[in-house]
Amino acid sequence: MVEATPMHFFESVPADSGLTDRFGRQLTYLRISVTDRCNMRCDYCRPAPDAYKAEPHDQILRYEEIERIVRVAADLGVNKLRITGGEPLVRRDLAVLVKKLASVPGITDLSMTTNATLLGKYAADMAKAGLQRINISLDSLNALRFRKLTGGELAPVLAGIKAARAAGIGPIKLNTVLMRGINAGGEHSEVAELIDFAGENDATIRFIELMPMKQGMDWDHHYISIDDVLQRDDVRARVEVDAVLKTGNTAARYLPLKSGKGEVGFIMPMSERFCEGCNRLRLTSDGGLRSCLPADHQLNLRDLIRGGGSDDDIRAVFLRSAMIKPEIGLYDFEADSEKRSMIHIGG
Ligand code: SAM
């Protein structure tokens, strides 16, 4: 549900009130989707190509609009930004936006999530513009499987990882969505191989449990828990599975590698909810502000801005978004749930 945003929620909103929700969580992290277009079509992330229709360009936030929203958010205490999509690097002149966001006072952490296919071309520009860190999706090291799952090619992704390192963007994190029968479970498992690959490439790998979205892949069929994965002999040979899970200030939990060189991360949105420490807000490419990934609700900042809304009005929308952030994000399994695909929301 998209809520139209009235021009004036509050008579006046103090600039220093910060973004604390009803449960005492401080919201300091904004994920910004810059496009709902992608040069891949990962089965877990988007509807079938014929069912997928990208938003018209004029419905997508312009860079000046994103920058303005970020300035207000930073005033309210947001200090961490992640640029995502769709595929962020398919948006023209993305370095222009990165540079703008890197110079917003108060922003201390600027990162991007990408499929890396275009990093060979743009990594140096991104580094120069001020991008600090990068997360790269890598679901398989098998070229055929990779193509079947994503519709794209593995080779440019591997080249993109190298280019990011060469450009000095780091640390590099690799994200793998676990899917039974595809890259996890039985003889399909690539978990051990991916851990080795990350080690050889100076990257930290994080395995993510598959989330059920309205227009994603068949969750019942492909979901596998991290717990299941940690039972495997080839994983136990590499990971200190009995160590205490390290909890950082993100959704990931970490276990040390037996090699002594680094750690491996696990993101468990399904088996271990991390709502308690959630500090996130999301801005969709068409200007929706969402305070909870699986909740359907979003507030419309684009129309507010284009209707002449002031910075105070934008601030009020942020405060309202914090106010309605649910204590726990629910993935309901009702067929009529409106939960959209990740390509629409921005993962
Ligand atoms: N195109 C970029 C990429 O591939 O990294 C950024 C956007 S993509 C939506 C961001 C992340 O969302 C990916 O790392 C992917 O792992 C995650 N994602 C998408 N759909 C998911 C699902 N159903 N369950 C778990 N993770 C998902």
C-alpha cells in the first residue's frame, strides 16, 4: 500500500529530534534504490520477464531529489547509505550521484550492492567519486548454473570483483542467496567452494536465507536454513561451526574460518529474525519510503517533493515512517499478500 503524504503532518518538526522509533531503535541507515531496472533476471528477485514492467523514467527519482532527501535524512541522524537497485550501475552517470552523496555532511559510510557485471567499466569512477565499500552478489561459480539462474554471464562478474579490488574499494563482501536444489543442499551445494573462492579473493562471503517475496521463486521448494548448511561435512571442515556467532551492528552473524584467515557471514531473515537491532529505512527508486522490508506500507516522497513540499515536510515523512515501523517484519505466506519483488523495493 502506498500512502499519499499530506503536505503538513506536523506544524513544525524540530531539526534535532533524530529518528527513533516506538521501540527505541535509532534509524541511522538508509538503503537507496536508484533504479528498478536490471541487466540480470535472478529468479529469486524479480517476476518472469514477460510479467515485469519497469517504471517509466519520469517516475524515478532524479539525482537532485535523492540528494535532497539524503540531506534531510542526514540532518535526522542517518549516517550510513547503501546504493542498490535493480542494478545500480545500469543507471546513467551513477558516479555523479555517488559524488553528491559522499559530500553530504554527516554521511560517514557509503556503499553499494551490485551484481558486478559493470564494475570492470565503472569501479575506478566509483572509487574516485567516493564509494567506500561494495557488496557483490555471487550465487554460483558454475558458469552454466549462473546463466540459468541470473540470465547473465559469470566472467564479467569475476572481472568486476578484480576491478573493485584494483580500484581500492574495500572491504569487498560477496552475497550468496542459498537455494536448495540450485546452489545448496545435497550434491548441489557450492557453499564450500564459495568460501574458498572468497578467501582466494580477499573477500568476506555472507550466505543469505531465501526470503519469500510475492514475485520471487517458489520459496517452499527452494528455502534452506543456515542451520542445515552448517551440518555439512565440507562446511564443517572450513568453518568453526561451534564458535559463538559474532554479532555486529548489521543483520549478519559471523563465524571464524578454520584457516584462521577471516570469517564467514550468515544472514538469517527467516530462521533468526534480526528485527530487534534493525536500524534501516529504504527509499525505492520511485520515491517510496519504507521502514520495514517485508511490510507492504510505504510513504510517497516523490509526489510530496514534486508537489512543492518543503524540507520540513520531507522531515515529517521520515518521522512518520519511523513512527509506523513495525516491531517485527512479517513474511506472511498468504497468497494475497502484496509483498513485491526485491527488484521493486531494492534489496
Ligand atoms: N542488482 C544488485 C545485486 O545483484 O546485488 C542489487 C540489487 S539485489 C535486489 C540486492 C540483494 O537482494 C542481492 O544481494 C540478493 O542477494 C538480495 N535478494 C533479492 N531477492 C532476494 C530473496 N528473495 N531472498 C533473499 N535475498 C534476496
